[in-house]
Amino acid sequence: MNIREQKSLKLDSILKDLETFVVAFSGGVDSTFLLHRAHTIKKSGVVAITVRTPYIPSREINEAIEFTSSFGIKHQILDIAFPEMIRNNPIDRCYLCKKTLFTDLFSYATENNYQFVIDGTNADDTGDFRPGLAALKELGVRSPLLESGLTKKDIRELSREADLDIWDKPAMACLLTRIPYDTGISEGSLRMVEEAENMLLELGYPGTRVRIHGDLARIECLPGYIEKIILKPNKELIISNLKKIGFRYVSLDLEGYRTGSSNPEKIVL
């Protein structure tokens, strides 16, 4: 038995011991794998809750609905208004957001007789700037993937083995990460970013980020896409579409996509 298989068995053991629980289900790779595994093991006693806020891409909500429907998993959408304490995108926004959203998840769990709330935090997540993890710990959220030592690579491989078509899905994050810290957030700017990234996805650039700086769009793409983007006719089409969306200037970040490129320790002056 290899190490990944040992971690997988530990995950199964944790899920069995939890009895009944709410899965915080974003539709991303981690929470999808966790939910699928939980449903496979428990069948009943599990409900997926997807939070819908103005800064969660609609595509993620739709994919979450499609996944749970295809597997017959109990699923609820929890609509939450934009928390005013993060309206100006403070540096601790993730902590404040997680505290707000997961407090509501615990309320749902209590009202519906579920014993635990679990999420898809994995073993790699502790190595980045993630203030939201502190909020999860304070509230008592369980993170079975982290507890079993599963990394993102492990999760993708186990998802592939389970024939889950999300195994190679690019990482996704809330739309607030596309906007600089200490910047006022408007519904309009969120929709601009969402529309721009959907456009680039449809053109064949999955995992691309469009970070907004006033009226400038800064495109961060995965390796291998930079050359393709700057070639005709893609460059002209992308520029035209982004200007129609509302951007005045369009830039291509030559460093490409980096997870948390706006995080404090990664800012270079």
C-alpha cells in the first residue's frame, strides 16, 4: 500500500467517524472530491451546502448544482448578502468572510440536526497566506483532507481514479482576489471580472485570471498561453472583447498566473 492509499483510508475513517455533517461545497476540485467520497461512504447523513454571494462566479454555482444532481446528492444553495465589513477588500477579508459564511453554515447544521461542518482545505493550503484558516479553526470546522494529509496532487489523482471529470479542473477562487486590497468593491467591477474570465475560458484559456486595477485589466494565464494570446487574431479579439466589457486598458502579465499573486508577502515594490 502506497502513501496516497494510506491517506485515502485515513480520510474514509474520518468521514465514517463524523456521523452526520454539512459539506461546504464550492464546486472546486477539493470540495468536489470530498463530497463525492463522503457520499460514497455515508450515502445519507450528508448534505452539500453551496454559498451564493455576489463575489462567487455564477459558473461555479451552476457546476455545483450539476454535480450534485448527477450523483443524487442532497444539495442546498445558501444565499448570503455581501458582508459590509469586507466591502473595501481589507487584507483580512478572507478571515472576515469565512467567519461570516461558516457561521451561517453552522446555523444551518444546528437547525437541521447535522453534527459537524466540514470543508475542503487540504495539506497544501497551510503553506500560503490564508487568514481564512484561522476563522475555520476558531469555529470548529473539520477539514478531513487536511487531517488525512492529502495534498492537491493526491486529490487530483484520486479524483482521476474515481472518474471525476473535475480532476484536472483549474484552481478557482472568489472574485475578490482579482481586486487589490483596500479597494472599494462594486457589483459592476465583480461582473466585469467574471465576464472577462468567462470570455477567456470560452476562447480556450482555462485557469486564466483577470485582475482589475481601475480601468486596466491585467491578464494572468497558465504556462504556454502567453504566446498564443499575443498572436493574431486572438490578441485583437481579446482586446476588443475586454474593452466592450468596460476596460480601457488591457495588459498581459509576463509572469503568468501565480496563486495569491496579490498576497502581501508577494508584493514587490
